[in-house]
Amino acid sequence: MPKSRSKRVKRQPPPKPSPPKGSPRWVGALFFTLLIAGVVVIIANYVGTFPDGAQNSRLWYGLLLISGSFVVATRWH
């Protein structure tokens, strides 16, 4: 026996979204590398391991590396 028109499916549900892909491995490695490099530059500046002593510009370089690592972290899934 045929189905009545009211019982027919008029709308098909949308397809299920595919699961999001993970980030490439280099994103995590770059994040930790930049973070550790920034901390090492700042600590080395305070300890005085650079030949020409402590300079404020090295602190900015270290902070730039750390902030760059946080920018990379926003791309990490």
C-alpha cells in the first residue's frame, strides 16, 4: 500500500560534519621551540652570558619570541 503524502520525508537532514583534523606536528614543535628560546634569551641576558653584557634589546627579543609562540599556539588544535 502506498504511503500518504503527509508521511513522506520532505526534508533530508544535513550530512554529519567530518571531525576536525589535528594540527601538523611542526606547529607544536615550533610553539615549544619559540617559548623555550625566548626564556633562554631572557635568562641568559640576566645571567650575563653574552659577551657585551646585559642589554634591554635582548629582553625585547626574548619577549618577542615568547609572544610569537603564543601566536603559533592559536593555530594548534
